[in-house]
Amino acid sequence: MTRSLTIAAGAAALALGLAACGGSDDADGGGGSATCDQATFENLAQEAAGDTYASFNEFECADGYALVSFSTDDNGVQGTEVLLFEAEGEFWALQQRDAVCADGGGEGVPTNFRDTLCALR
């Protein structure tokens, strides 16, 4: 399983500017849409990180996408990871960093989400 880039915890203060969505907002405002809430993204972060998951940091939802930040601990090596998810109906699909950040990739991804994600490659 390929893990996305992990950066040192101190570098996470790159002013990611992630602001948590309040409450249980729908990602795209429609019925049956993915829910933008902390519990959902904590679960997704834990699934993505597996045994290296340490703690949840923050998330932001916009235009059917979510940018999620969490801390990891891999045998004493601590870091912060940022992942991008796209709403697909009522579910969140993990987006591959390399595809989003490739030339011409990331169409539809909010610019600030793409910039943050790709700065961490």
C-alpha cells in the first residue's frame, strides 16, 4: 500500500489554514450527499494511516472536496499527513496525490486544496 507523503510535525505548521466545518454539513448540499463532519474524517484518516495514526488535526470541505490533516507516529517518527477526498454520492473517495498534482490534474479541486496538497509532495 502506498502511503502519501508524511512531513515532520513542525513543518505541518506550514499554515495549512484548514478550518473545521461546523456541524454535519452536506458536501454538495444535495440529499444523499457525503457528510462533512469530524467523525467521518477521523474514521477515514484512521483507515488511511492504519497503525501509524496518532491523532486527528483538522479538516475543511468545499465544492464536494475535503482536505484532511492528521498526525502520525511510525515507530517514534512523528509527522503530519494531509489527504484529499472527493464526495461521490454519500461516500468520500480518497484522491491520489500524484494524479491531482500532475500537470492538468486536479480539475474541479478547489485551488487552495490543490495548492496545499501539492506543496507537500
